Amino acid sequence: MHHVCDKVQDMDHKRKNDLLTALLILGFRQDKYHSRNGKLVFYSNGRKLTVDSWEMLEEWLRTKYYNSEVTKERVEFILWPEKFMRK
């Protein structure tokens, strides 16, 4: 059985796992049954999120979904750790 991550070749496996972790922090769970043919489907407390690619999912996380500064920082730390590196 293949995981949805295996079907999309244009984003590396680690990055996909980072996106899934960020979604878990936000309370979203992947609907693996309905995530097929390039579509990714997630649910959180009755809300449905459907995107056409991992890149669209990343863009959605980047621009649309931050409900608090704490959540925003946690998601950013997973997806863009370079922002938190000391120079």
C-alpha cells in the first residue's frame, strides 16, 4: 500500500512530513481514503481542507492559517527552521 506522499514526486519526503506535522499541530488529520489522484484532503473539527498539491498545501499554511501567535510560531519552526537559527 502506498502512502499519498509516495505519489507526488515534486517535493521531497521530509518536506511532506514537515507539512503533515504542521497540519497535526493545527488539528488537521489527513483523509487518506479521499486523498488520491493528486488531491489531498484533510479534516479538523468538521472542517474540510482540499488542495491540489503539496505546494498548494504549503502555500495555504504560509498565508491562510494562523489562529494565534503560538500556533504560528510552532508551524513556522517546523516549516521554516532557518528563521529561528542564530546568526
